Amino acid sequence: MKKAELRNIYKTKRQQLSEIDVDNLSIAIANQLLKLTVWQASFYHVFLTIEEQKEVNTDYILNILSGKDKNIVISKSDFKTYEMTHFLLTDNTKIKKNKYNIPEPIDGIEIKNENIEVVFIPLLAFDKQGNRVGYGKGFYDRFLSKCRPETIKIGLSFFEAETEITDVFESDITLDFCVTPNKTYKF
């Protein structure tokens, strides 16, 4: 199936989830993540949930990372360049929603791409080869292309894998893992 078609299907599927569904599924994803052997790293990049899009609630992942005393990195998006700037999340970080309802740090301690060891990636759909469908602006492909090759890329999805995304580009960065409430896919 093509990305545009999958984007529409999965946006609709997510909107049909209740707040309780989103919460329960997000907890199940966090519990699945705990089974992975990715917890020895220091710098973890986490997206902050766009509640209006019914994204995976990353508060549970933030709690895991805080409990393990890890460096948490969050991003600010530039919609002119489609690039992201990354900041260390601290007790003093002020978060504000941008015009697209994306919670972002106002400023802070900037972290370079090459310092980030594990990235948790939002997505709408993914396939059994580790290809993913996001919102279509390419923010994560640009970001991941500037990370070190050994950076671990973990997608988070409420839904299971599609068989194949047919319109994959050479510039698309594949996942190493995708974690759903019931299963972890390794690519």
C-alpha cells in the first residue's frame, strides 16, 4: 500500500481510539520497551505526545528514562527548513505547544545529533521491513540521517505491521525495532 493511503487509514484508526484506549495501549508499549536491551545508552531522544493526534503517550517512557537516570533529549521543529533542533530535558525546561500542537522546549541546552544513541520515533504505520509512514514532512528522515549509523531507531505504534509500504524512497530511514502493545518487531 502507498504511504498516502496508509496515512489516511491510520489517522482514522487513531481518532477512533478513546483516551482510555490511548492510555492503556501506551502503557503496554512502555512495558514492551522494558524487554529491549537498549538501556545501557546515555542519550535518549523522545518525542513529546501530540494529544490531539492521539499519538502514543510518551510520559510512561519519560518516567522509565528518568527512573534509569538517563539523559532525555526532546526537539523543536522548524517548519521552514523541516529540521529539528534537540535539547536536553531538565527540571528547568519550559515546554510550549507550537501552532501544530506539538509540545516543544522554548530553549535549553542544545544536544548534537551525534550524541543521541537511541531514538523513539512517532509514526502512523510501518511494514514488516522496518519502513515507516509519518505525517509526510520528512523531519525524522532528515534528523536520523545526521545521527551516527549505530543510533538505535525504535518506532512506537498502536497497530501491527503492514505487509509492505510500496512507495519507499532511498532517503527513507528504516527502523531497527518497532514496538506495539503486543509485540516487538526487530528489523
